[in-house]
Amino acid sequence: MLILLPPSETKRPGGTRGPVDLASLSLPGLLPERERMTGALIDLARDAAASARVLKLGPKQQDDATVNAQLHTGPVMPAVDRYTGVLFDALDASSLDAAARTWLGRNVLVHSAAFGPVGAMDRIPAYRLGAGLAVPGVVPGRQLWADAVTAQLAAERTGFVLDLRSESYVGLGPVPAELASAYVRVTSEAADGVVRALNHFNKQAKGHLVRALAVSRPRVGSRAALLRWAQTQGIAMVDRADSGEIELRVAS
């Protein structure tokens, strides 16, 4: 199984001595796109005012205006530890044992707008870039990444893809049609029976789901196998095969 996660705007600072080795990251066929995007971000970071404007930084985020200057030289850490925020706090990868972290490294990609999808244990620097932002000197994100990422996912020949990304990151690399996959939508059923999509708790539920998978490490090669595993864990999942989605139900 391959799990696709969205990134987070917030990153943990620091790490061990760099630099990032772009050629060693997962999906190595994305090296040209990675070099193009990181090079453009480094160029942009030379002008703090322009960087703040392009990256849409608010007054309290001005320190992030030049973080991209160290993309090729700064300290690095595993992607699953670099990202913070609701999803990654719920996953809490740093508290997992070695076997669970190894499983994350083999089965999880985090979709970065700067690097494309990277392995959970790939070592990356801190950076700033959102999915919908246009960077001077490089084509728009969808044009740069989408076809290349889809081709690389197809080359992985994984048995089943569980897509937990937000729709903006799906646009940066749709799962190829030939791969068995399911897009996860987090919902809650109210007392009146109405099912609603969730926002904040959407990310938390996805983090808890990936943590449960890393701890139990099931062999999942299909939607049916995932649903069977979820049932054994007391995780409520509803198959929406007609839409290609799976609903992850959480308590209201």
C-alpha cells in the first residue's frame, strides 16, 4: 500500500547538517522538477519583499520570507518529523517505535509543493511554498508537477493507493487511473442522521488513521482489505465505490 499525505504550512526548524540530496529522494524521476522549483525559490528568496508577496506572507510571517534561501544548504530532517500542524501532531511520528517508522518510510509519501512527493523518512530542509502559489521563473505548479508526478506514481507499481491529500495537492499529481486507489473524505454523522464533511478534524482524523496503520502494519492490497482492517480496529469507514472515495467517519 502507498499512502499519500498532504504537507503542512508549518515546519519544525533545525535538523542535522545538510545539504539535501535531491537525487536521493523518493520518486527520483522528479529530479529535474525538483531542481527547477528549488532553484526558483532560492532566487526568489534573495528579495525578501518579493518573497513575502509571492508566498502571501502576513505581518507575523515575515521571518519565513528568506527561509527558502537555504533550500540547498540548510539542515535536514525526515519529512514526517519536519512537518507540524494538526495532521502531523496527530500522527506523532517521533513517538513511534523503529518498526513503525520504518513502515512509514516504505509506505508513505508526503506531497510537497517544493519537492513533489517525498518519502516519510526522506531528509528535507525547511521551506515555504503552498500548492496554489506561482513562483517567478518557473511554470505554474500544476504544469510543472502534475504529469511528472502521475508518471512516477505509475512507475511505482504499488498494489493500492490511499489518497489522504487535500484536493489542491491532488491537482499537483493525480493518482494514475490504472492504479487501484481510494480518496479519503472525512465525515461526521450528526444525531439527526445528516452526514457532513469536516475541516479541522479532517486533518486530525487522517493523522490518527496513518498512526493506526503504522502501529498495526496490515497487508493492504485493495479497498476491501482496507475496510476489513478498519473494522478490526474499530475505525468507521464507508465505501463509496461509485465515486472512488472512502468516507472516514468520526464522532460528531
